[in-house]
Amino acid sequence: MTKTVEENVELAGKITTPTYNSNLAKRNVADLQGVVQLLKEKKMLVRVKSPVDIKHEMAGIATRFDGGKAVLFEKLKNTDVSLLTGLYWNREVLAEIFNVKEKDLPFLSADSIEKWSKNPIEPIVVENGPANEVIIKNKENLLKDIPIPTHGLQDGGPYLDSCVLIAKDPETGVRNASIQRLMVTGPNRMTMLMDMGRHLRDYYERAEKMNKPLEITINNGVGLPVHFASTTPSSAAPIDADELGVASQLLGEPLKLLRSQTVNVEGVADAQYVIEAEILPHIRENEGPAAEVTGYYAAADDRWVVNVKAVTRRKQPIFHTIMPGKEVYNAVGLMAEASVYQKVSSMVPDVIDVYLSYGGCGFYHANVQIKKSSEGVQKNAIMATFAAFPPLRRVTIVDEDVNIYDPEDIEWALATRHDPERDMILISDARGHELNPITNDGIGTKIGIDATAPYPRPWEFQRLDMKEVMLENYDIEE
Ligand code: MN
């Protein structure tokens, strides 16, 4: 349903004074064990009880539940570890865990980024936590005991796809947290992708110039606060800031990090597994193909090499994996939305809401809702949105009476409020996201679309309206 102007104005008012207290720690949903328990109680969990192979079969089953309840595989072949997937593919589930309305999710993360940037709560380092109940140092067994799945039929091997990588700046020691894909190539060896322009790649390149490996921890099965903190875009968390502090805001208490056994970088204390490792200098080996967020396979190439030194885990871990598709869109899109909203609304106060749509992979298309206070602000909103999130390829601006979550409503605005010759901006040869095959190594054209009505709104652009009624007050047979 399209929101009324009054509802939007009310929403806009709420955004300026956000008060979200999800307190995940106090509500016992900080870690995956707590999340699984909550989802069982709320009947938001599919439980697969048949024995399932982690190679192809698990993904084949999980894909059938895309966008619905989360899926717990209780019995995998050759292991007594269970596997959770689909945790991020439905915003209803995420809203339940955070204890907020679905529509408030992006504002919750925007709020936590803002609070963190004004008053950061630094993580604290502890010696023991759930994630080092078991310590494995035998080189031949490091990765063998972890049920790492193979998703796509053409994937080059088993992949870690939802792990939070923690590293430290080789010069300043500032922590960085990010999510990367890693392919298993041996009992203690992996290859990985490091995106251009990301802090981790910057750290690595400076370490490599010093002929040193870059130490990392690879944290599997972190709770939602650490996951979302590590997807904070670099526009909101610059290279000299430790984005893990955002997690403390969502938790409601300082995040606990775990001292490692073999590297000088901490792990996440309530993760399921912590893989202690180093990215080796000057060595490249084959990585890929890999099922990716774009809905395509990313091509194989010689990429960076990871040497695993130790693995610590819980006594009874739940392995966590993310499926390509809606799940990745939400997993990255929500935090990007939050940051885009925060940046754009600080530059253009007319902005009410931002949505990075599923069809745009949660990465490439932004629908931006504004309440125009003068003519031309919509063009400023286009520029501000592109500046706020570089992977974007298309920004569509609509008025406050258009539902940015509904593709048909967006189409209606395009059909009746957009003149391509006047209302379109093309930006050639701009940097975007190199994983997208339509770009030339990340370089491509961006398009800004103004689908707003003229200001002040002429009568012929007033949307038709109907009387609001309460259906339960009527005797109706359907
Ligand atoms: Mn960073």
C-alpha cells in the first residue's frame, strides 16, 4: 500500500529523532544459538531433518526456500555440526530479531552508525569465549572438520561466503572488518577475492610492499550485530575507524573480541568458528568460479592465497552460510541503504526514504523518496546518492506519494512523471562495482532518473485518492 503524505511526514519526523534499543545481548539473540532458538519459537525456521550432502545438495534445497523462513539443516552427512542459511533473505525475520518494524530496519542501522560515529564504544578483548572452547592446531585437520559447502554447480570448490574477516592496518594497527569469499584449496589453504578500493586490500598491499603476510581471523557464524557492522560502507567508516564499534551499538554492550592463538588479530568471541590465518605476499593461485551476488558466476583467476594457522570453535557449532540471491541483497543492501540514507539526507533534507531494490541486487539500483520543498532538489538528490554509494548504477527519485518498495508504483511514476529527454542524467565512465559483468572492470555509465512531479504540484499531478475505511466494520463476503 502506498503511504499517505501524512504518514510520510510522520515517518520523516521519526527519522530525525530515532530511538531504537534492540539490545540483542539482553534479549539473548546476540549469537546464532540464540537466533535459532528465537526463530523456532516464532515459527520462522524451516528444519531439514534428512541427511544432506554439503556439496550441491544443501544449496539445492535451500534455494527452494529463497526469501522465506530461515533454513536449519539439522543433519549433514559426515558431521554432527548443523548448518544455518537464509538468515538474511527475509526482512521480516531480521525485524523480529532486532525487535523493530520491518520498515525501520534501515533506520536502525543508520541510527547505530550515527551513534557510533558520535560516541564509539570500543570492543573489549577477552582471553576465553564460546569461539575457543575447542582449539585445533594440527595442520592436516584445520579445514577438514568444518562443513564448508559448495553452492553452485560450476563453483570451483567449497566456499566460505559469510565470514567476517578481521585484519589490522600494518602501519596504524586500526582494525578492519569485512566480508570476503574464500575458496578451500587444501587442508590448510584457501584462495580469496579482495575487492578494489576496500580497506582490506589497502592493508594487504602495504603489508606486501614490506614483504610481510597480512594476518587475519576469519569468523564464521557471527551474530547480526557483527555482520552488519562489517558491512558498514567505507563512506561511513573511513580507513582510520574500526567499524566493529557499530556492533556494540546494536548489541547494547561492548562487543567482545577473542585473543588469538597464533596471530596478532582478534576473533569474534561469540562466533561459531574462528579461523586464524595469513594472506601471503607475492603469491597468487587459482580462485573461482564462484556463485556471486550478481546472479552470475564470477570467473576463475589467479588471486590471493590464505595460509591457515589454527582453528578454534565452539563445542557444538552451527556452521553459517549465505545463499546468493535475495539473501546477499539484504545482507549488504540494508547497511548500504542506511549509510546512503544518512549521507543523502544530510545533504538534501527533502529525502524521506531510500531502498536498494532486490532487482538491482541490493547494490546497483536505489529508489529514493523525497518530499520536494523546491524545484531541482531531485537532481541534487541524484548526485548525492551516487556520491554516497559508488557501486550504484541507477538512482530513481520519486515523490512522497510513491511506494519505493513497490516496482509497479515506481513504474507508474516513470510512466506519468518522467520525461526521458529532460529528466535523465547520464554519467559516462564512472567507477562502479567490478563484479558486475556489464561494467568494464568496474567502469561504466550511471543513470539518474527524475520521476518526480513538478513543484509546486499542479492539479493534474495530484494522485487520486479514496476514502480510508476500516474493512472490519463492514459485512463482506469474499
Ligand atoms: Mn574499514
